[in-house]
Amino acid sequence: MVFILADDMIRDTLGAYGSLDCKTPNIDRLAQEGIRFDTLYAAVAMCAQYRQELYSGRSPWRTRILSESSQSVAPEAAAKAVSLPCKIKI
């Protein structure tokens, strides 16, 4: 599984999604030969909260991380959280 996470990058930046300006032949080949996901839902459009949502699989409203801060998760929620890498471990 290859997951690309970058700040300030829209989907159409990559050649596999239609860009003619940015040459990404290796990513294009991976997308052509494998499974490509075209839809993503993010509950928030802020970096820290989105990463928390991505890694835990829980919305920011459940983790109570709604403002820009360096704290990644509420302490009581952290004890119960299982991260995405742990869930997809092979």
C-alpha cells in the first residue's frame, strides 16, 4: 500500500489523476497496475486534526481535537485509540 500525504497538494497534481504538468511515471505505473482510490472524505481541513483522524480512524469530534494545537489527542482517548498502521498490519 502506498499512501501519499502532502500539504497543499490537490489530487490533480499527480499524472495518474490527469496532470499534464507534473511528470510522475512511477506513481502512474503503480496506479495503473494496482488499485487506485479516487474518493476520500476528511472531516476537517486542518493538518493536525486530519492526521489525527487518519491515524486513529476517529473523527476530531470524538477525539476532541478541534483547534490548532500541538496536542495530538485527548489523554483519555489516547488510551483507547488503535492507530491505522496497527489495523492494517500484515
